Amino acid sequence: MTKNQALNTREISKIVFKKGELVKEVEELSGENLFGCYQCGTCSAGCPFVEDMDLLPDEVIRYVVLDRREVLNSKTIWLCASCYTCAERCPRDINITKIMEALRQIILRRKIDYTDVLKIPKKERETIPQLAFVSLFRKNIG
Ligand code: SF4
Ligand code: SF4
């Protein structure tokens, strides 16, 4: 590799790995290093809710790293049940559960509640266990 090529590679690296605002915010809230992820997909392979997700957990990480803010519209963030399976299995020791929580926090801090209690039919409100409601409110209401 010539000196010029090496310089170009360094310059490209700087551009490619420049942290976007979203990843900085998520890292601050979660305490996790998203750039440690090497996209092996182990988190997604073990997640019990992938069938209903529009983005796989490893894709969520990729979107955040690439500063693609449309990830904030993904239903995956809300479907995540914080079961920690992914965090337990990640070979890079990345706590994806915390990352999902951080993404929810970013949305909830805008005072957007994801769950409208009054939209839950009365009949269901009477039969759903209280613990499920408390858990839902903790996660979905700012
Ligand atoms: S298991 Fe860990 S390293 Fe693998 S894709 Fe998921 S977050 Fe990235
Ligand atoms: S913590 Fe969330 S993303 Fe991870 S395995 Fe459980 S449901 Fe899936």
C-alpha cells in the first residue's frame, strides 16, 4: 500500500466511523458501546419476538450506528419484552436490552406516550392482570 493509499484509508475510516447524534445519545443513555457489535446476528437468533418485529435486534443496532433515525419508528423497540436473552448471548457482551430501553426513552422524553390507556377496551381492562398493566405503563408511558 502506498503512503497516499494509507492516508486515503484513514480519511475514509474517519468518515465511516464518525459517530452520529443518535448513537451518541443511545450510548449515553444505555452505557453500551454499539461500535463493539460485529453483526453476528446471535441476538436476533435467540429473541422470542422476532417474528413480529419489523427490524431484527441486530438491525436496530446497525440503524443506530448509521444514524438512521427511522429506527425510532420501528415497532421492534416496543415489542422488546426486556427478557435479556440477547444480552446474555451476545459474544461482544453488548446489552441490547438496555439499547432498546434507551431508544424508548428517547421517544418518551418527547412526551409521546406509546400506549393510550383509554383505547384498551373496557372488557380487556377488567381481565388483564394488574401486573401486566404496570409493566406496560413503565415501558410505554413517559
Ligand atoms: S449478538 Fe452482539 S455482536 Fe452479535 S449482532 Fe447482536 S449485538 Fe451485535
Ligand atoms: S431483550 Fe428484547 S430484543 Fe432482546 S431477546 Fe428479549 S425481547 Fe428480544
